[in-house]
Amino acid sequence: MTQDEFLTAALRNPANQAITDELYRLGLPDAWLVAGCLVQTVWNALTGRPPDHGISDHDIFYFDPDISWEAEDAVIRELKARLGHLGVAIEVRNQARVHLWYPDKHGLPYPALSRSTDGIDRFLTENTQIGIRRATRSYDVYAPNGFDDVAGMIVRPNRTPNFSPANYATKAARWKALWPEITVLAAE
């Protein structure tokens, strides 16, 4: 699968298109639409399902050096107001402040990051290490592992220091129930 084929399939989901358009208009720093909502839309295209089948939320990463909760909350509220008409769950996270709450929430270490793509690099699965954002006349795509696993419907663990075999198993089981065609590689 080429980058263009991936983008064409991922943007079949009207919510993905609307979110990237709105992020572009808003000009949020280092903002990306990331992870499952992209990959799962492609899986849906590959398997003939509706574009939004099985998608639980649409994750947005951005990077703002203001690491106050108040600043992040203002962005969350702004995006929910701008995107509420889509009727989809939106999860917005400032990647500059993830290290402040991640260890308490997940019991695992998490370093301070320097850009949004650092957060994409730390995803639980390699196949979801993808982000897109609108550019002036096209899209920027961040996909450090390419698109072979997406096209092959392969789920493989991303063994970062914050990798959790239990979380991987839970996520993979949910996905396997929704997309029985996927191949889940063992966490060990």
C-alpha cells in the first residue's frame, strides 16, 4: 500500500476528513489526527464495511509548550465545540504534558516528549503508528513503519519502555472481534 492509497482510504471516513480540515483551520501547533481512526477506516475499506465501523474515537495530538491543564482543557473544549456536529468521540491530548499524568494512570514510565510524532512513536501497536495532517495543498503523513501492516491487516506490538502486554491483549481482542480478518502477533 502506498501513502496515497492509504490517504485515499483513510479519508473515506467523513469524520477523518472534517477533523483534519478543522485542525488546519484552527492552526493548532503540531496537530495530527492519529492512530486507530485512520487504520480502522482503511481496514473497513479493505473489508467492505462502512467507513466508521468499530471506531471508538478519533485521537488528536498536538504539541504546546504550555503544559498547564487549563490550556489543554481549553483546546479540548474548543475542538469539541467545533467538531461536535460530527457525532463522534474526540480525544485530544497535548503531547507536551503526557509525561505528567501517564505514569499515574498506567503505572508505566513515560518521558517528556519534544513533538507530537514522539507520541505516535510510543503507540501500543506498530500498525497504528500513523498520523496525518492537512498541509496547504496536500497532507503530511507520519508513518515510521510504513503501510504494509495496515494493508496486510497485521497487528504487532510496539515494544517501547511503556509497552503493556495486558493492554495489548485487551486492544487486540477488541479489534479481532470487530475485524476477524486481522492477524494479531503475540506480545511475547
